[in-house]
Amino acid sequence: MYMLERAGIECHHVDRSGVDLWCQSNNNDMFTLQVKAANPSKITEDKSLTRYYYNLRTPKLADFYMFIALDMQKVIIMGANELGRRTGMNLNPNKFTGEAEQEGLYTLQNFKRGDPHLTQ
């Protein structure tokens, strides 16, 4: 929530299955966000095999998902439409870049309900 609110996105925590936050974009449109956090899992000492694993088995009710790499304190934001019917997600640490984080925050800041590029 801190990262989102620093980016000017008002957030409210909710206790609802499939949704963690209700948020408001700069366009005053509301959207929902599911937050998933993970530490890296190392299969071997080979760093190229390190991954972040996220469980996606709950119903996909949120508009967006925020995947957090806890050790790096970086995020990736994806629309629910990008996840399809996946029950899990594994992400390589090299996907968590400052550019990817800023792109995701920009998407949330400028969310407009009904925009076919941003909704489910």
C-alpha cells in the first residue's frame, strides 16, 4: 500500500477472498488489486534457476495482480486478463526491474474503467 500511495493511488485494505485492496486511479476510477508476495526459491546453487513462486488458485476476482519480490522490494503488476486460468506463476528475478515496476504503477495511476487495454 505504501508504494501505491506514494504513486498517488489511494488504497483501502479489504477482507475479501480474491481481492486485497480497493484502489482509486488518478482518473477517479476504482479498481481492485490482489497482492502476492514471495521470497526467492533456489532449486540449486545455480542462480539462473532461482524463481519466485506465487499461488493463483483463488478465484481471479481482482482487476490487477501485484507480484512482490520480497528480498528485492520490487513489484510486477499484471492485469487479470494476462493471467488467464493459471493456478500458479513463477517469475525469474530478472523480470523485477525498475522499468517494469514503473510501467505497472503508471498503468494503475491511469486506469480508466472500460479501457479495453487495462481491464479483464
